Amino acid sequence: MKHLLFFCGHAGSGKTTLAKRLFSPLMHASGEPFCLLDKDTLYGAYSAAAIGELTGDPHDRDSPLFIQNLRDPEYRSLVDTAAENLALGVSVIVVAPLSREVREGRLFDRAWLGIGDDVAIRVVWTHVREDVARERIVARCDPNDAYKLAHWEEYRQRLFVPDEALAKTLLMFDTSTPSQPDYDALLTRLVASN
């Protein structure tokens, strides 16, 4: 059984750190080869060039113009790249916010994902309190965060917390101060057969 594992959550929630921490343990526990597809690594430079041409600011990646015109093609390409790797027999870890796709249930829609029944899907939703996420964003000094920090009230309106029904479909993981048993428990759930 191949695995498609999504590590999703808002900026500063720790999704990339968590995915990288679990990468080797996942390969060991599952006995499968994995690849890691991080949206920012795959599309960051291209998106910066594209939005820079449109607005003059290559870090304008949270503006309405970016969200309305470039966001969806980035995610579509990310999902298509994951499906291509899975078709070649390689399990995939996808790291991206994917908040809209989580809300709409698309990450469990095999037709939308372009995958068959031979792939186990798990969606991890990483989360922390808003003030912790903001502190992390400020501390990492990434120029791509400039727009969201300058427009924090506007940005925070887009943040959502999965409701109880949606949370039951996800693997909720608070990255504030996880312990080794927390990581171990998540790893077990990620590679479980059902």
C-alpha cells in the first residue's frame, strides 16, 4: 500500500518541521520509499518571479491578486506531481497549507487527487495558537511573510480551525510543545493499515 500524506496548516503552524522530522521514521516504519513535496520549495521561485512581474513585489504571495490567479495552479501542480510519483510506486509527503482543500474535503477525493484505491490517504492538520504562529513567522524572517504581517488583520480572517466534524477526518497535531510519545503516536496513525 502506497501512502499519500498531507501535512497542512496555516503559516507558522510547524507543518514543514513536523514532516521533515517524521520523514525517515515514516520510511523505516512503512518499509516504503517516500518523496517530500513542499509547495514552497517546488513553486516558490517561480511564483515569486510571476507575482513580481505582476505587482513589482516578488514576495506578494498573500495578496488577493496572488490568491485569485496563482494559488490554485500551484496546488493543482503539486497534487499532479504527487499523483505522478504514486503511479511510479513512490509514497508521497505533501507539505502545503491547503486550507481551502481541507475545508472542501478535496484531499480525500481520489478523482480530484488522480489516485486509485491502492493509496492510503492521511491528512495531518498542524496547529498552534495564533500568537505562537505569529511569533514563529516573525522569527523566521522570510520575505514571503511580509504581506501577511503587514496585513495581519486581513490575513487572520482567512484562518480557520476545523470544526469537530471535520477534525474527525484529520490527524490533528498541536506543534506547540509535542513530546516524543506524541510524535510516536502520530507516526503509528500515519502508517496504520486502516
